[in-house]
Amino acid sequence: MKKNEKKIISRRSFLNNAGLAMAAPLIVPSTVFGAKAHKSPGSKITIGVIGSGGQANGLTENAIKHKNTRIVAVCDVDRRRLAEAKSKVDHYYDNEDCTVYTDYREVLAREDIDAVIVATPDHWHALICVEAAHRGKDIYCEKPLTWSLGEGQAVVKAVTENKRVFQTGSMQRSGKDFKTACELVRNGYLGKIKHILVALPNGGNALWVDEFPPPPAELDWEFYVGPAEWAPYHEKRCHWDWRWWMGFGGSQMMDWIGHHGDIAHMAMNWDHTGPVHVQGVAWEMSPERNNLYNAPQKYQFECTYADGTTMTVGSSDKMPDLFKECGSLGTMFFGDNDQWLYVDRSGIKASDPELLQTRLGDTAFRFRKGTNHMTDFLQCIESREECIAPVYAGHRSASIGHLGKIACTLNVGFNWDPEKEVITDNPAMNALLTRQYRGGWSLDAV
């Protein structure tokens, strides 16, 4: 076997099932155009990846296959994972050019980097995205957009003011079945939508530990905790398991609100708004012995929107029997004459199966074609069009979860002004919309 043949096979192995690549352009260094210039179709989009966990690996494999991209930097506070990420990128390009960083600010300071992929734990999203926008970078950020609602407002402001292209990682928006379901709802095929059910995974983990050992030498735990309130290190409190610690994430509720809750907003054209009332119903912890995690195992809250539509968001066990007959996770719309439509990652179901055979007319509302979320982001960098999951949409879908968390943990209901984004009937609760950063971290300092 020839050397070049080995190289081709290794790339295919690395990409696995990543999909088709974009057409190969003429290579022109991004520095020719400047960091804030529009990308020419003939130039390489240079990318820095911030975070190197499982989600970052998938996004890297997706982005690297596009022939008009070049991943030039990876960043993580865990040097072992960082070395693995660099190895994968270098292996694909068959060189050792990918630069490693343990401080994301050094990535953002590089004028030759056009875009960043942000796949850190939730509590880091806001600081990174705000600075990236001010530095002139286009941004792909995992959902939920931010750890708190107030941080989401800051990200939207920074991205808008700096005219950056932004893709929220709510990749279901690019899925064919989800687009079809949303188009049927948007075009009125169920009539007036009266109620929506949003089922997310049962959340929360439970684990008792007898000691908290020091972090390993390769992990900068102080930087990992960053702006969040301090928490002692444990190997089961970082990497995948950070989501069970509410200081870093928001359990399965916040993991998935940017998927199935986002589809509810996409279908209802609510990307610029939110509920007018939120009522907490359930916030149940695991009954198992536990001193490591504080995320709920079961949860439920109710939202009411200005047009009278109501929405129940909850862990899958809280869903009614009709929903469970369709699936365990997903979004279900109820319209006129007892019509309903259900969609999840396995497909679409409807009270009337003929509805699924509907052919939309030429004047009907349609989402643009394309099923690769990363491709949509990269094409929008060149065209300067809006991505299918723009920053304000990511903020509004995450806001459902942020408001639900407040309502559930306090076991209260409150009125919400979706235009001013404030709680109106108990103004003191607005202090809960954002967090006090630890140490010297501050969004104002970015």
C-alpha cells in the first residue's frame, strides 16, 4: 500500500460517519482578509476549538471534514485531554501544526483565527462567547447557550453589536423530521396550538464519596471552576459528570431544553419571545445516598404564552400516557379538533397519519434545506447570513429552562415580561436571573 493511500484511509477512519465534505476551494490565508472581514468563498476558515471532551470531539470531527476549514488551535484545562485533541487534529492534517492552549483567552487573542467552537461546561459559555464576539470571532457554541438567563442577555448583546455569525448547538433544528414537524405547525395544519408537551430525560445522579482527593497534576481545577462558586474536586464531578453539579450545569433539564424545548419555540415562531407566566410543579432529588451531586432526578414546570398557548416541560416520567405511547422524549403539539403531532429523533407521529403526507405549497413557510448543523454555520460565515439556530433563538430556548429552574426550586409561580425579560410581580426575584462570579471573573471586564 502506498503512503498516500494509508493517509486517505486514516482520514476516513477519523471522520467515521461525519458526512459529505464541502467542495474544495482555493486556499487563501485568512490573514489576507483580516479577522473581522467577510470570508471569501476562496479562503480557509481558521478555527480554534475550546473544550476537548466528548461533545467537542464530535464537533471537531464534523468541522474538520469541510475542505474550506482549518483547525489551528485546541484549548482545555486538562492537559491529558488537550494532548489527545491535538493528536487527532495533527493526525488528520498529517502534520504537527495545531497549537495547544490551556487559557481560552490566548486562543481569542489570535488575529488569524476566524471562528471558535465552544464546547466547555455550561458555566464557561458566557465569558468565552462575549469575549469571542468582541474579538471579532464567529462562534459555534453548544447548548444551552449559557448557565443563567442574564448571561444569555450579555451574549446576545455582544454578538449583535459586533455583527458576528453565531450558531447555537441545537442541532435538531437542522434535522429533516424536525423541520417538517415545525413547518406543519407553522403553516396551520393543526389549527390553533393549544398545548405543548416537552419531555426531557430524567435527570440527576447520586453518589456518596468518603473523601475529596486533590486534582491530578494535568488538570487545572481552579481554572475549571472559574467563575462558578467553589466546589472541591472529585473525578466524578468533572468531564461528563459536571452536569450533575448545578454550579457547572443544570442536569438533563438544561442539557435538553435546547433540543426539545427549542423545537417548540421553532415551531411556534417564538425565537424572539418567551412565556408570560411560569409555574413550578416538581423538583425531586434522588432518594439514594448522595453528597456529590445536587441536580434533580425529576422535574416539571408549566409555561403560559401571550397567545394563551400552554406548555408543560418535564422529565419523561412526568408525561401523560398519550405522550408515552409515542415515545419517551420529544415535543408534542395539540391543536384544534383533538389533533396532535409528535416529533423526536426517531421520527414524526400524528393523530391523523395522512397529515404526514402533506405537500406544502409554493407559498408555504419553509426552512432552508440542509441537514448538517456545522455546514450551516460554515456557509453562513461566508455568506454572513443568519444561522438556523441564531444567538437569540438559543437564548430564548435556554431561558425556558432558566425560568423553570427558578420556579421549581422555589416552588412558586411568577409573571414574566418576555420583552423586558424581567419578573414583574416579584421584582426581588430578578436577582436570581444571573450569578455573582467568583474571584476576578466578570463579564463587564471582557
